[in-house]
Amino acid sequence: MTMFLSKIQNASRLYQLFPRVSYTEGFPGLFSCRTFSDNVLSTDKAVPDKLYSKIEIEVRGNDPAVLKSYGTFSEMAAKHLGITMSRNFTPRKPVHERLTVLKSVHIYKKHRVQYETRTYFRFMDFLKLTGSTADTFLEYLQRNLPEGVAMKVTKVEIQRLPEAVSTPPS
């Protein structure tokens, strides 16, 4: 009992000296520190949001059924968010890659094994997006990307004409 009271008295003395530091009871050498930041970031200037005329998404995978279901998922997500989708299609033929290897390393050239991979594609275009909407939408699509599927995103940004081009020469 006296040992417990001495720990409480030590903790109260330490708290009086250092009020921002909280000490763990029973472990006099360990303590956790709470810090308060006085630095506040101020954003006085409003940064204009980027505008994209089109965002092209290319999705690659080994299973065409998975790509088709992901295409319908992205179409439904775009419809719920009010994003216009111009196309959602897949090319007719996949890309075939064949690799021929000898069965035996040193002899029997006639005996070979052939390995083949097929890569299927799906292309989706989304029109007229702001930068914040595009970032949120793309993050949502990437988080729900199925296993074994790769995504490539191409953004077409709308920019102002430079001053030298927009003003007529005097």
C-alpha cells in the first residue's frame, strides 16, 4: 500500500512540474508526451480547381468477365455521381504472348513446351470533370480495382490561352 501511495505522490509531483506530459503509473521510466502545435497553416489565396475535358481509363487483365463487371461498376458509380461517360468498350482481340521453351535443358530439341498469356483491355472515357471530383472518383475506382487488374489513367486538362496568343498585337 505504501509503495502505491509513493508512486501516486511521484506522479503528482511530476505533473506539477510538467503539466503537458502524462506519466504512466507503475512504470516510472516510461511516459507519453502530448504536444500542442501553435503553428497554424493559413491559406489566404484560393487556388483555382483544374478542369479536365476528358479522362481516359485503360484497364488490363487476364479475365474478360472481370473487366466487363468492372466496366459496369465504374459506369454505375459515374451515373450516381453525375459524371458523364462517353464510352465503355473493349477491343475484339486480346494481345497474345507466346513463349516456347525446351522441355529438357541440354538435349531433345524436338520436345518443346509452349506457354501463352492473353491480356484483355477495356477503355472508359469520362467527360468534363473538375480536379477535386476527378481525384475523388479515381481514388474510389482504384480502391475497388479487382485483383490481377492494372489501370492506366490519362487526363486531358483544359488550360487558358497564354497572354501573347489571346491579345492581338498592337
